Amino acid sequence: MDEELRSLTERLRGESGASAAYDRLVATEDADELAAALTEPGQPLWARELVAFRLGAAGDRRAFEALVLFLNHREPQRCASAACALARLDDPRTSRAAAALATNELRVAYALHPVRLLAELRAPEAVPALITTLERRLRPHDPHRRVALACVDGLGSLGDVRARPVLTEALAHPTLAEAAVRALARLPKT
């Protein structure tokens, strides 16, 4: 069992009360049984997260919609597990969904994991979405510095020269300056 699944199952064991249903969902290798649990009415949140992660990590695209919902969840651990599974899923819709979540100002408090996922995916949508999100975070008194820092780091790892103006602007923000210097150093010279 890989580290992400181990961590997820430990956390969800507590949420489930170590129920028989939990044990069944952890043990089964039947993808159809997992998919049925994903859409079955009345399933608890822990069960939906567990089966969505397992399906996504196995490359089963039936988990896509549930994983996108978890990627934008108010609980960071759920977002992190969804991002991990979405990165493994290899679904072409993932980068568009992550870009939409990262740039949604109404949900910016939950944009950290979509931003990190975009950088990991290296999809065409990544650079424009990260630039847009970072530009918005550079406003005075913006409370979402972790999201801004993730954008700076992501843009540095992507190494796209289109990020130079916004990264240069980030130099003026004390909490972002050091990361912006590193990110700018990673961009190709023009």
C-alpha cells in the first residue's frame, strides 16, 4: 500500500468508527463495487472519499467528479487526497477543473491544492491560471498568502516566461519575495 493510501485509510478508519463497511471498502479489489459505493445514496463522506481515491489512483475515470468535489473541500486533508488521486487518474478534464477551482475567487480559501495540482500536471491551462490567481493575491491585505506562495512556486517550476511580469511584481511583497527570486531564477533568459 503506498504512503498516500496508508495515510488516507488511517484517517478514515477513525471517521468510520472502524466499521465493517470501512473494512469491506478497504479490502475489495472490485472496481464496480467501489464505483457503486461512490454513487449509492446515503453513503457517508468518509466512504465516498475512500472509494473516490481508490478508483482515481487506479485510473478509473468514474471517480473524476467526486474527486473534483473533494479537491475543493473545506478540509485540507480531503483536498490533498483528491489532488493525489487526480494526478494519478490521467483524465484530460483534470487540468481544466483544477484551473477553474484555482481561479474561482469565491472559493479562493480552498485553492491551495488545485494550484499545486496544476503545477504538477504541467498542462496548458496551468500557467494562465496560476498567473491569474497570483495577480489577484497581490492586492493589498489579501489574506491568502499560502495560495499566493503556491502560485509563485508553481510558476517557477513550470519555467514559463509568461510568468515573469507577475513574479517580478511579487518581489514587492515581503512574504513572497524570496520565493519569487527563486522562481524568476528558474525562468529561461529572454
